[in-house]
Amino acid sequence: MNVAQPPAPAPANDSAQAPPAAPANTRGRVITASMVGTTIEFFDFYAYATAASLVFPALFFPTQTPANQLLSSFAVFGVAFVARPLGSLIFGHYGDRVGRKTTLVASLLVMGIATFLIGVLPTASTPGFSLLAPAILVLLRFCQGIGLGGEWSGAALLATENAPPGKRALYGTFPQLGAPIGFILSNLLFVLLSVQMTDEQFMSWGWRLPFLLSAALVVVGLWVRLKLMESPAFQKVIDEERVAAVPIARVFRTAWRPLVLATIAMVATYVLFYLMTAFLMVVGTTAADEETARAAAEAAGKAFDAKGFAPGLGYDRTDFLTMLIIGVVFFGGFTVVSGPLADRLGRRRLLLAVTAGIGVFGLLLEPLMRGGTVGVMTALIVGFTLMGLTFGPMAAFLPEMFRADVRYTGSAVSYNMASVIGAAPAPYAMIALWQWLDGPLWLVGGYLTLAAVITTAALLIGTETREVDYLA
């Protein structure tokens, strides 16, 4: 992909660049701060995603049919993705003007406070909150999106702008590891609560604990990030007096093409991500037939409406969460593997191969998910393996498309605009397609394959970024 920088007499090779004489941050501090921060952010985000699948439909939309409860819950889930581009503009502006450190601290605070408040929010059954509770939930979800909109890019820059020569993609995998680690921590907590509590206790107050516990994680993240020093690349921008007055204006003026291509290049990653985490959780734990679903509703003292009911796989909630956690271990492992591969093969070549695999996986989704426990576990392992291989290189690939003076804004806007296109509609659209076919997942798999085709087109149009001068 084209990098927004003027032609140089001789392109600088990353592997040939001399490291800064006095690194601003030690390797351990960079790894810890980038990984811990995104782990906290994704823990908070997954806590909401899991609750959106398991408890929010009934707690905040009790008067709707089961199908519409799910759709409403995931519509609110998508609000954060609409907010993320706004967060990228706000935090990108300050990240390219004030610096990476201050902006990272602020984004973490916004996300953490919003998540904690979800944990104390009254539900729709509370007198006087039948309409107010869903409205406040939407607002807090919006604030979560604002915080996450500024978090990822800052963490990616923290890692890659402090990376040794030739190891940007490897260092870029450290903030990416926050996604699988946050997922595992969040869902392990939900599994523990499900085992230790009755369904009534969990629905009454147990679901609140992951949101409330996030406050402790935020304190840890703030302590680590406040010890950071500014990155060498941004310090050079300050020293050379290249700080943009309005970074987003400079991005659109000098780097609009990389902005568009970077956005499209992330679409398949997002669609796969929320298929594997949010959507399959719903399908996996939904009753396999109407009779079982009706009996479960009656046992819980709820009315059952067969209209719009689509049969799922019928797994116990705890069992399927455990299967997801096993799959996410592969996500984390192959995120780490992807870094050295991208440094050796190049970002574009690796991503083209993995995106082709994502397209094939979409075509095989239905037979795998209907293949019993072995088939489901195979689908989870393959899907999460592809997720690690496509997600890992993005922390180096996207920022490399932009000069240091607009890198925070450019990478943040492209990453979060991709969330609007790829992530925001994905869970809602997948549930609607699943309901429409009354159980089969062919169209859901086709949705993923289409996303892979779109991303492949962007990668083919673009060029390799591995050897750009990252201090420029």
C-alpha cells in the first residue's frame, strides 16, 4: 500500500536502520504497557459481548420476543463500533499533538469508567427504568467505543515505535495479545460464576461482577502506563517541529489513499473476530429444537414465542464457553507466530494467504458446525488460528502506512472505520441470516467469505510496508 511520505533518494530498509542511541523505554516496559493496556480494554469489551449474548437480552429487553431480544441486544452491542471512529478522531488528534503516553492513559480511563458503570446499571425491570435502563446502556456502550477507539492505535505505536530494527511486526503482536488474553480472562470469570451460582443468582447480580472487577484492572494499567516515556518517533516529530495543528486534516490531504486501503484491509479480520466470539456463542448455546427451548423457557418461568426461533447447537453455556476458551488459546499462540512470519515474509504476502484461508473457512462453516462436538471444536480451532494470523500483523501493517506526524490519527481512523464496516453490522446481520434460514449457517459463512474477497482486493491494490522508514 502507498505510504503517505515524499519520495526519498533511497528507501530506508527497516532491518538496516540503526536503533536509537538511547531508547525512551526499556523492552520490558514497552511489552508490559502495550499488552496490559489492551488486555484490560478487551477484557472490558468481551465482558459486554458475553453479557450481550447471555443476559442482556432478557434483562434490558424483557417485553420482546426471544429473537428480537437478541437482535436488540446486539444492536446496542454495535453502538460501540459507531462510536469508535469518533474516539479515533479525538484520541488520534491528541496522540499526534500531545503524545502517545498521555493519550493512552486517557483512553484507558474512559473505557474503564464506562464499563464499571454498566456493572451498577439498574435493569429494565427496576421501577422507573423500563425505558431509561436501555437508554443508559446505549450511552455507556457508546463511551466504551470512544475509549477503545483511541486505545488500539496508541498501544500499537507504543510497541512498534520502540521496536528494535527488523522486529516491528514481532513487537506489534504484544498489544494484539491483549485480545485473546482479555477474552480468556473475561470468559473464565463468566465460567466460574456460572459454576458457582445458580441461573437465578447469575441473572440477578452475578453478571455484574466482571464489569465491577474491571476497576482493579484499570488501576494496574494506569500504574504501568504512567511510567512510560515518549516514543523516539514522536520525539523526532517534536524536535523537527512537524507536529500537525489538525492531524486529521493532514491525513486526508496527504494520506487519503492509505487510509482507504487500510480500512478495507481490516474488514475480514473484524467479521471473523465477531463471528468467532459473539455470534457462535449465541448459536452454540441456543436450544437445538423448539421443544427443548420451550421447556427451558417454562423452567425459567418465561413465556416462549416460537416465532423467529432458529435451532442452535444446544450446548450448555459453561461447556461452550470452555470450548471457546480452548479455541482462543490458538488465537493467542498464532498471534505470536504471526509476528516473526510477517517480519520474514512481509505483511502483505502473509495477509493475502491468511485472508484466502478465511474465505475458504466461511464456505466450510456450516458442515463443520453441524459435525458434532469434533466438528465444532475443529471450527473453533481453525477459525481462531486464522484470527491470530490475520490480527497479529495489523499492529505493524496499519501504522506503517502513515508518517510519524499523523500515524496515531491515520492508523486509529482506519482501524476503527473498519470496525464500522466489518464489526458493527456483523453480529446483527449474522443472527438475522441465521434466523432467516431457520438454523443453517450457509449464508453466515458466505458473509465471511464476501468479507475476505473485499479485503483481498485491498491487499492486492496495496504494496508491502515492511521496509518503510518508520522514523520519517
